[in-house]
Amino acid sequence: MFSVEWTGEANQDLEDILTYYLQEAGLRVADAVFVRIKEQIGSLKLFPHRCCPGRVPGTKEYVLHRLPYIAVVHIGEDTVSVLNVIHTARKYPPDVVG
């Protein structure tokens, strides 16, 4: 079984998502979204390779069922690292200005 680790950036993404739902729909909806996101991403412990190839090299993407979000992950030997949780309407990856 794999372990699932959340990066600081992914935790911030989750906090932003929950803040939005809390403001727009209330605590009950925000709690339900939190549980759904955590359970679905947590299920990658058992089946991490069901993710799609990512748009960024070295990543995979996991589409969250019945939510408008995609988890961007890196799959290691025994760890799934959650890098970001992005809204499906968001431009990803963002353009890099150099």
C-alpha cells in the first residue's frame, strides 16, 4: 500500500477551495467537499496507477469524481505526493514568463 502525502501548496489549494465553499454555500457544503476530496485522493493509496498522464512531465492527474477538480500527483516507489488540487476551469499548467 502507498502512503499519500500532501505538499504545502496542495494543502493551500485545499484551504482555498474550502474557503470558497464556506463563503458561497456554507459549512455543511464545505465539510462535504472536504470529505469527498480527502476520501477520493486517499483512495490512491490502493490504486495509484489509475491516474492519467500529467500535462507536466513527471506528474499524473487524478480527476475527482463529481467535483470540478483535478489532483496533480507524483507517484514514487511507495508514496503518492499530492502537488496541487486545481479547478478544471483553471489554465494549467500556467504560462511561465521568463
